[in-house]
Amino acid sequence: MAAYKKKPGILVTGASGFIGRHLVAELSEIHSRRDILCLVHENSSSFLEITGRDNLKKLGLSYMPVDLMDKSTLKKVPKNPRIVYHLASITDTSVKDHSVNDVGTKNLIEAIGSLNKSTHFLYTSSIAVTDNRKDYSHPINENSPFDEPANEYGRRKLLTEKYLIKKCKEMGFRLSIMRVPAVYGIGARTGGLFDGTHKMVINGSFITRLNWPGKMSIANVNDLVRFLIMVSGKKSRGGHYEIYTPSSEAITFADISRIIHRAYVIPYRPIKLPNLFWRACSIIAAKKQFIQHFVPHKAYNRIWQASILVNNEYWNVPKGPGKFPDWKPISFEEYYKELVK
């Protein structure tokens, strides 16, 4: 463990993850490295964690190995930090146990003490909390009604939101909840949406040629990091919380595929299935939660993932970013043009 030399004012969980790596790199440029402490997963030998710790060392940042599910490992976590960026999460929806979200967050809150208005707690939730609603024909915003999420990942994220809002009001700290959309960029999770699509395009998969109709909100990881930092500096009163939906654009899986094809100068020959077919798929996908208790979790997760590509389950109106006019995110097409130069 890299030793920290003073009580840090900025605490970052999930610093070795995809978004976390980009966040700590940016934080190390605008804050004293001695003021930042990163919490990393204790005893993890995964490639992601090992390379994540190496990244922290290169940046000159201190870190502490912990397990958010084990209170005993959190005893030495510094109390009452000025800013908390809570990113730690299992983002792989095929995994069945997502208790690190709600249970792990509860353990973290208890470990860092009686927070008050001097602390700004930023939590990266997910757009997945709003994936189950009555009308998919329109985008949603931070105040739109929705039903219980249709996936365990979303359910646990929503439980965590509710817990943090309750503690924010009780303890008086400032809370910002980010309902993060699908995030792309350098270092994205292997096998995830963008990595998988990229590989399928290169390999000529017919799946990437279908005219999938479902819109989903997306954001580049560097833009998301800039947004997190902008929100962290926003002044707000103690006991107040705000929900943000920091997406940069809403496009379909077919759009993503077309852009990647074009960037790599691969001929794009779309397969256009009739609207009636997609309408039938949309109706079936909207009822998917009724079968989740009757099929294996991994099989249901595939159905859930496909439903995102059919319905507009991940489509929101990014009203939160509108509060920050200087936030000018890159488009997916611009990103890929730069990537293949």
C-alpha cells in the first residue's frame, strides 16, 4: 500500500476501474496528490486491479486496499473527507450479486464518519435504474416516473440512491447522483457494449448490420470525468441532493455500428427488418421482467441487453448538463474519427 502523508480531503473509490482511472488522472492534475486517497479492492489479483494500482503509482497517488463488503477493512479509512467520488461498483450485469452497491455503500458511509455540509458526496449510479417504464416513445429526465428496474444491477443502484438520499437528509452532507449512461472510451470493459461492437464490426458480424431501433444515451469517459469534476465544485446547501443525467447524445446500436464501419472504411451494408418485426420485439421486450424468475440469470441478462437495443430504455434528456454550459462533450463519430487517425 502506498502510504499517504496527511489526512486526504478527496476520497475516490473504484479508482482502478474504467471511469476511475480517467478520473484520478484528471484529479492529479488539478489537486495536490497528497490531498487524494484512492480505495482499491483488497487482495484482488485481477488484471484490471493490478494494472489499476500500477496506474496509481505512476500518478504518484496514495491508495488503501479495502473490501467494501468487509467492515473490518474500512476501519482505517480517513473520516470526514471534503469530497467523495464513489465509483466502486460491479458494472457487469451478467454477474448475479450486486450487493457491493447498496451494502458496500452503507459500509463506506459508516466508515467515513458523521458527514455534514462540508462534505460533497458524488455517486455514480446508472441510467439502468429507469429501464422499466410504461412509455418508451419519449426520453425521460431526472424527474420522470418509472417502475422497479428490470435488472438486479439497476435495482441495487436504485436502492443505493434511496439510501444515500436518506442519509443526506439525516446527516446534512451534500449529495450528487449521476445516472451514468453507456460510457465509451480508451480502456472500456473488455466484452462490454462498445468493445464487443467494435470486435463484431471488424469480424463482419451480421448482427451489426441490423437496423436496431432503440435509442440509448451515451457519453465519452473523458467528458463524464469533466462533468463529475464540474459538479463537485458546484455550491449547494447541506442536506440537499441533486440527480444528474450526464449523457452527450442518444443514438441507436445501428448508428454506433455505422460509425465504426465508416471510421475503419469497412463497407456498411444494412439489413433492414420491417417495422412490424421491431414493433413485436418491442412489445415482448417491455414484458421481459415477468420471465426473469423463470430463466437463469445469465440467460435473462442477454434478453435484457437485447431489449435495450429494441426499446428506448436507455434514452434520457440530459437536463443536468444544461446547468453547465461550458460542458461541450465530443460526439461518438468525432471520437472514432480521432481514434483511427
